[in-house]
Amino acid sequence: MSENYTIPIGPLHPALHEPITLKLEVSGEEIVGVDIFCSQVHRGIEWIGMNRNNAIQSIYLAERVCGICNISHPFCMVDAVEKVTNIEVPERAQYIRTIIAELERIHSHLLWAGVAAHEIGFDTVFHYTWALRESVMDLVEYLTGNRVTKAIFMIGGVRRDISEEGAKKIKEGMRFYLENFHKIEEIYLHDPTIRMRTRDVGILTKKDALKLCAVGPVARASGVPKDVRQDYPYAAYADYGLKAITPDMYNGEVHGDVFDRIIVRLLEVKQSVDIINWALDNMPSGSILAEKNLVKLKIMLKKAEGEGVGRVEAPRGEDIHYVRLKAGEEPFLSWKIRAPTYNNVLPWIPMLLGGQIADVPIVAASTDPCMSCLNRVTVVDTNKKKEFEITKEYMHEQSIKKTRRLMRNGQ
Amino acid sequence: MMMHEVWKLLFKKPFTNKFPAKYAPKNVHSYLRRVKSGKVKLVPPIPPPPNFRGKIQYDIDSCVGCGLCAQVCPSKAIEIVRDKKWIIMHCKEGATLAAPLKIKIYVSRCVFCAQCVDVCPRKCLHMSDEFLLANEDKLSRDLIIPGP
Amino acid sequence: MASDVLTLVNIVVGTFLVTLFGITFGLLTKGVDRKLAAHMQWRIGPPVIQPFRDVFKLLCKESIVPRNAVSWLYNMAPIVCLASTVTILLYIPFGSIAPILGHYGDVILILYLLTIPSLAMVTGGFASGSPFATVGAQREMVLMMSYEFPLATTVIALGWKISTLNPSMPVFSLETFAQYPVWNIMGPLGIVGAAILLLIMMLVTTGEITKVPFDIAEAETEIAEGLFVEYSGRNLALFYLADAVKTVVMASLIVAIFFPYNLSPLLKDYLTLPSFGCYTMDFLFYLLKLEIVIFFAMTFIRVSVARFKVDQVVKMYWGYLTLAAIIALVLIGLDIYIGGV
């Protein structure tokens, strides 16, 4: 069949767990053109943070930016606010933050691995991985009081300490993962069918990764040793001396394909286990909050003025929060979230071109997309080689037009 | 290869926790009624860990109505209301009869962050272990604290 | 004249019973399959009667025809699919019960009939006017063309061997297969060949009933159930039933060709049963064989591998399986040659 036709993937599609639209131009099974339409879910989180909430309330709002990286976002936001207010975070709190962030990485990567297996139709592995993931979820629940929304961050520290018993429990959990790691490795890296579906699929070259500013495991799988924890260490990472993981550490070669992304993520799980064990052994004692009195903290935040940028390596890549505070005003003057998916959506185009329709789910999933975190409206038109961003003025104009139209129709 | 592992799993007990029953009941309400009358036994959920953040509890008598909780609540689930009981209040102008300030918590809006628990100067709020809070009615009697 | 009428009545009643059996047992098998698959995935899974509930629910629901679909073709496809699948069942023996239309057709006819449900699905897919369904229909055609050759080779190789034993018999009749069970007539080389053919037949079954790894035509995460993306309500229920019956058909075909053994002749010496008892026992034994075949050809395969891509499926069938089929053919040929000498 020589005639090309268009297949819309999304905004709602079983392969995408969150709304985004991909318009694929297909010739038979081969993809010859890709068009991405973002911003199907704009939730106005930044607006709430800038208008309705005070900084303490915004921590919990930041937590709800993303269900899976809901440590990274408040971590990032709190980091930015601390830079504005010059609050020194106690060392013990830094270590607890590191432990929680790494627990999140383990759970996020295992979750991703399960989803990826589901995308290629391997449901057994999906259920199996998620069953193994349950153990880290229990640990998180034990440490923070809830499975998903951890609510452990506070400006100037953390809200819950890790007790002796808690430390013992975490160590036990980490032993469980070290013991079971070979099982996961056996399944993902040695199963022939997974290899068949992921090797040389969705290749992102190092050049493209640099050009399109890919972040996180996607960039690392293409051979770019880029990791905020390594390049701009925060919390306790500087003490640990982390090294970014690239697939050539496993088998000495970099392909930049989906299989390499699996390798990177699995090795990061192992690295996270290592970091947690190290942090538990080297945890200093002391207080966990810089300012225990919340009322005082609130007044301090109200007085603060200036701007700060928080950078955190989320499981999906680099997360950036920009915060500006003005004295006398409780809400942020401005708050900008740049979630890692924003960078990792554009690399879909070189990954998908020349592939098959069957590759779309696994390639899309391989960047671990998180659409709700991504909110800017950028329209990319690959056919006409045109790129434009929908500005506020344009949106305003459009909405006035629509209101007029509705009013006319209503009469 | 997964084949070997799959074969082993076939003879293993399923990982799933069978809460509340092995198979979903046809009608949840009638199932709960039967559980209450003791006809069926509920498979218990996995017990929540210590310091679990569940349904909030409020000790209305020790509350002084400072309203800090309402200020830090991220979801605006706390409303400041006048108490139903009138008491004699002593102020500059002398003793007057007035209803003191108390709070009303809408659990259906609560996000279980426990920030109000942290901020409360009189420690009259705390989180319980209760987590089965699903309800068809957002303003149901169980989901407003304190109850009527 | 009277006997003709009797035959006709026999056929009509028989068809009715076979349809009933095919659908009931097909759905039950689906339930067992889902339960076992769930256990192999470390979870509980639905109750065994879940497929019955699913079909019942679908039958209660409205059947929606998309605006740009070819309405009559769209509505006809599921009926043709189910009817043709049930028809195949009429040519296959159940245990020691002879097939109702056994004298009218043989394995070659079954091979041809097997393509009709797939063609009906393809027609329905193209008629629904959705790009997903179109992709699904194309994939189904590719799949259909791929497994045809290994399937034909299997049947021909076995028929060849039987024809050397008794040239006067109708070679491709399933009754002949029942009379000369494959494993009894083969030499050592032939047994190896037949084992390869059995494996091929199992893999073809997985493709025929479109399960992972060969479920490219309805790949859920890729093209959102592909062929069936627009189908709903009664039409979807008919496709669901056709799928259930097809499972029984393919498993029965394997049982009829490779395992035509019955219990009653073996136990004849030990206990005496009325002929009705014999039939029942054989029938139950046949159901057991079906379940075992379905477990290995469908459940076990589908939980332990990932879905293939179209080119990989084609490579698998046209490459590896065809090669294996030819090797098996050569082995059986050698066996015949040695046996002949």
C-alpha cells in the first residue's frame, strides 16, 4: 500500500497513560511523519501557587504535580525557597531527603519497567515487577505515613525522622532488592523476546540527545553522562560522589535504543540501593528542621524577597523549579516548573521516524513520559518545518472569539 | 527466559491481598450489610503502619479557634465556624455571651498531609488509622468533622 | 426418502447441539485460561465463569455503528465469523463421537474453512472505517498468509505417511487419522518429525486464535484492539464467541490429528460399560485433552513471551516454522523410505 495515511495516537489511547496527541503519518507499517500536540492537561498549578496558596501550602501542591515523582517536585520547590530565604537545612535532614528521593527512584524505575513490559504485551513481567515494587512502597508508607503522597518535605528540613527501627527496616528492604535484583536483570536483560522488541528500536543518537536537550535516563542511555546529582550535587550526594550511569558501564557499548534505557534504569535501581545503604550508615545526628515553629517560618517567608532555582534529578531527569518571592506577599510572585518530560517529548520525533507503529508504545514509554507535568503549549509542525508557541495574547484572543461565538449561538 | 519463572509462579500462592473478598461482590452495600450481620467474613486489609495518615480526628473541647490550621491547609478543607454552644466570654467590655470559634473539616477535600496536625498549638488534631472513607456523597455525615 | 429426512433432522439437531457445546465449552475454556494465566502472573484473576458474564453484558448493550462505516458489511462480519467457525466444528470428531458432517469433508476443507473467520474479521475491520481497524485488518491478513504454509505442510506430511500404509483410504479424512494414530505408525525418525509438526501446530494455533505473541491484529497497547476498535455490544459479543469457538476448533484439530486416542478401548478389558458410558467417558477424556492442548498452545505461551512485531511474526512463520516444517517433512519422507525398504 503506497498511499500514506494518518493515525492519531491519543489524546486518549491505551498506550499513553496520560493525554498527549501524536499524529503519525504512516506508510503501511512504517512511520514517515510525526506530529506532537502537547498540553491536553493544563491544570493551572502554577497559577494556584501564585495566587491562592502560601509557600507552605504550595509544598503539597508541588507534590501533586506528578503522582510518581512526588518527592522530586516538592524537593525542588523547597530547595528554591530555601535559596531565597537563606535557610540552612540541617545535615540529618539532607540525608533523610536523599534516602527518600532514592526510595522514590527505585519505585519509579520499577514502575516504569512494568509499564514498559505491558507496552510490548508482556503482562506477566508487568505484574511480576509490580509485585516486587510493593516492598519499596511499604517502606515508603512506613517512613512517611502514606504510600503515594509522602508529605515529608518542609521548608528547612523534613517532617519525619528515621528511627533506629526504621533504619533497620530500610536495610532489610534494600537487602530484599539486592537479592532479587538478579531476577529482574534476568527477565529484562536476558529475555529474548524483550530484547527482540527493544534492541535497535527508538534510537536517539548522542548528537540528537544533546541537540534536543534530552535529560535523565534518556540522555544517559544515549551516552551523555548527564546527572544533576553528579554535576550539581545537592542534599547528601556531594558526600557520596555519584557517577552518572551510561549503558557502556554494563556491556561496553552505547546504542541509544530502548534496550539501553532499560539497562540504565535497572543499573540506577542498584545504584539507589547502594546510596541508601551508604546514607543510612553515615547519617549524622541532629535536628531535622531548621525552624520548628511553623508560625515563625510563615512570617519569615512573608518577609523574604528574591529568587531561587531548585534543581533535582527526578527519576525521569532534571527537574527545575524557579521561585520568586516578594516581601509582604504570601503567594509566590512567580513560580515556574520545568518537568523533565518537557525535554523528553521532542526526542520522540527522531526516535519514531522510520520505526513501525508497533514501536510507538514502547518508544513513548521509554522516556517515561508524565504528561500532566508538562504544560507549555508548543506546536511543532514537522511537515512544514515550522515551530510556534501559543502565547498568552493568542490564547486570550482565541478565548474572546470563542466567548463571542458562544454568546451569538446562545441568543 | 520467563517460562521457568512462570511455571514456578503457577504453583505459588497469588501475591494479591484478597481484600475485601476474593472476588468483587456483586453489590458492595449488601455485602457490607452481610458482613455487619456476621454472615460473611471480611478478608482484612493489610494493617496500616504506625504514624499512618488516615482520617483526621478533632478534639473540639481543647480547640481555641486560632485558625492556624485553616491557614496552612493546602486544600482549604478547614472552615472556621462558630460553635453551637454559647459560653460566657470575658473581654475588655466585661462578660458577654458568645459562641467561640471552632473549625469544621470537610474530609472529602482533605489531602491527608497532616500539616494542620503539625501547626496546631493545642494538639487537638491528630490522624487516625481509618482509611476506608469512600462515599457517594461528598457531604455525608461521616465526612464532616465534627459530626452534627 | 425417510432415511434422507432422518439424516437431515440428525444434522439439524446435531448442529444445534454442537453449536451449544462449542460456545459453552469455548467460554469455559476462556475462563480457565484466564484463571491459569492469572495464577502464572502471580495474581488471582477473574472467576471461571467470567466470560459468560462478559458475553451476557455485551449482549445487553447497544451496538453502535460508526458514521463512516459500511453498515451492512460491518454488521454482517461478526455473524459470518461466528457461523463459519461453528461450521468447522461440524467436521471434527469429539472423542469417539463421529463428526456430523464427517463424510462431506476432510482436513483440507477445514484448512480452507479456517480462513473464513479471519476474512470476516478483516472485512469487518475495513468496513468500520477507522485507521486503527485498517491497520489491524492489514496485520490480520499478513498473519493469515503467514501461518497458512506451515499449517498445510503439517497436514500434508502426516497424510503422506498414512497414504503409504493404506493407499485405498481417504487420506485426509480425520477418521483415517483416528484409525492410524500418528505416533503408532511412525518410525523413530518419523516420531521426531511428528513432534516438530506438533510444535508447529501449537504455534500456529496461537496465531490462529490471535493471542500474544501473535496478537498483532488486535494489539491492545499499539492499535487499541485494532480490528475490533469500533465494535461494541452484540457485534463484539459475536466476535468474542467466535474467538471462543475458534479456540475449541484449533485445539480439537490438534487432538484429532495428533492424539486421537480414546479411553474406552483401553479399559474394555477391565470394566464393562454400556455404549452410552463409553461415549461419555471418551467425551470427558477428549475435553481433558483439549484443556491440556489449550494450556500449552495458548495460556502458557501467552504469559511467557512479549508481543512480536509484524515483521518478526512473518519471519517467525515464514522463516523458522516453515524451515522446521520442511525438516519435519524430510524426516517423515526418510521414515517412509526406510519403512518402504
